[in-house]
Amino acid sequence: MKPSRIFAVGLGLVLAVLAAPAVGASAPAHGTADGLAGASSVRTDDVCFTVHNQGDPVASRVYGVRYYVGVPDEKTKAIILVHGNSVTHAFWDTREDFSVARRLAGAGYLVIAYDRLGYAKSPYIRPRGAGYALTLHSQRVMLHEMVTQVKAGSYTFGRDGTCATGSGPAAGLPSETVMLIGHSAGGAIVSGYPGHYHDVAAMVQAGWSNREFDSPEFSHSYIARTVGVQLAEGNDYANLLPTPADCEMAVLYRPTVVASLVAPFCRGSVPAPAGELAGIGATIVDNLAAIHDVGPHLPVLLAWADPDFFVRPDSRANETMYWSAHCGCDVESWIQPETGHALVAHESMPTFTTKVVTWLTAKGLGPRQP
């Protein structure tokens, strides 16, 4: 992307904006390749991580849910799921019988979905005007802290479904192999991750492009009408999906959305930190540079929804070409058909989990077998 285009993307968005129990001891249970058979036996734990927003010396607590079957150990490969703007960890766990997190866990992975700092059960309480903005870049720094804790097994259990009442006992489960999946703004966070940090075994960037990400409808109209109005009122947080109608238009594809998920999914949207959208141009610049430093052999999957309100077909093609030309890594592009931007709420969701598991298995990163 030309520097002028990068600047225009960032400037356009800115202007628009301004206008617990221990791990179970039951017998190991392993599912099929897509996790369907093992999904019903998935167990969960509330877990907590200690992170630092960039520039803030005071530590914060981040809440997550750990999903697994059987008795995982340090050889069980871990997947961290990173949600996007104005949603929570529940994006990955829409319903017990229709859940990305549970299907991946059912396949044999240790899965962690978390509320990024500033979201839901991971509140960020700092004095207004203190200068500690939550940006996508700072979220990536905090993700690195989490990866380190997952590898060491140094994160803790939550208490009473929260991390606000102090640390529980240590989770006590180090994971030798950690992989990342990020969607939308979460895709922006993981996009630059392997170029900055070389501590993950694979990365899936879903629903995000660093190459002309924004469609005209998004940058010129939608953002100004939704987020822009909220931030113009002086709010530090704004909801990208403020009404059910906005939610349905922007992230759901009516012909194939799971009808029973529409209302609960849209009700689950939350206000997001203003700094994430305001700093999106800088994030794109950083990601494009970081792609050059990924290094050889790392498996990278670029996953797309079609149709997608936010990402045009030419944008995903340009993103794929950029990765292929510059990352020096093992990159593949895949399109989830007949689905909207919120790929987890559509009938084709199982094809996403199946693709991830079969792709990881082909790269030597399949779930551990008994």
C-alpha cells in the first residue's frame, strides 16, 4: 500500500470518529477433525492474566475462558482466540452447540478466549485524561504478555466468574506450543504479532486486511453515523454495532445466518475503546512493516468471509499478494463462503473450524492424539 493510501485510511477513520477447579482428571476424550464429536464433552475454566497497557506502570487483569477435553498437558497445543471491536470473548462461543471455541477444544486443542482489556469482564479503570489510551498496538503488547504466561502456565484461575476479586490459584498448565487466531480488529492485532514476537507456532488472520481494509460504505458513512456520533459526544468508548439494525447490516448475512443467533449475537455487542479506531492507521503501517520480519516457515492462514461488509474482494487479494511477496513464511488464503463478517454466526461456521484443524494438522500442528 502506498504511504499516501495508508495515511488516507487512517485519516479518514480518525476524521469520521471525531466528526475455579483444577484441570479435570477424566479420561482423555478426542473428537473428529472438526471437533464435533468432542464438543459435547468440553470443560471450561475461568482464567486470569496480568497485563500492562503500554505506558501504564499499573498492572491490569484480563479475564478469559479456557476450553478443553480430557486431561491436557504441556504437549497439548494451545490456541488463543482474539476478538474484534465491540464484541467480547463470547464471539467465539456463541452457543454451546454452535461454538468455534468448543469445536476447536473438542478436536483436542487447549483453547483460550478472552476479553481484551477495556471489554466486558476486563475493565480498564484509569483516570479520565491520564493518557493511557487503549490501542490495537497496546493490545498486541498485552497479547504477548498472555502468550508468555500461557507458555509458562503462570496465569491463574478466576474467582466467582471474574478477575476483579483477586487472583485464584495458579492454573498450573504450561503449554509448549501456542497459536493465535484473531478476527476483524483481533485480526489486526495478530497480523503484526509474528513479525514483532517469534514465540507462536502459527497464526490465523480472519476478516482483516491491511490493504484498503475499509469499504467506502464503512469509512465514509457507517463509522461517521455510528462511532463518530458517540465519540463526538465526548465518550471514551463507542459501540461499532449500536443498534440491532446496524449489527445485522454490518456483520450478518441474512440468507445464511443462524436465525436463532441473530438477536443474542447483536445484543452481545459492547462499547469499544476509542483509541482502537483512532489509531487504526498507525496499526496498518506497523503491520505492513512487521510482515517483512515474520521469517521462514511460520504457517499463516488468511481467512475471509464472502460477502463481507468491511473487506472487499480486491482488498483480500491484495493482502494475500502482500503476505506472499514479503513475509517469507508459509502463507495460505481461504474463503468461507456464504457468510457475513461475523463468521461465527452463520451456517458455514463449521467449515471454518474444520479448515483451521486440517490446515494446522497439515503443518504438523494437529491436536495431540491419545
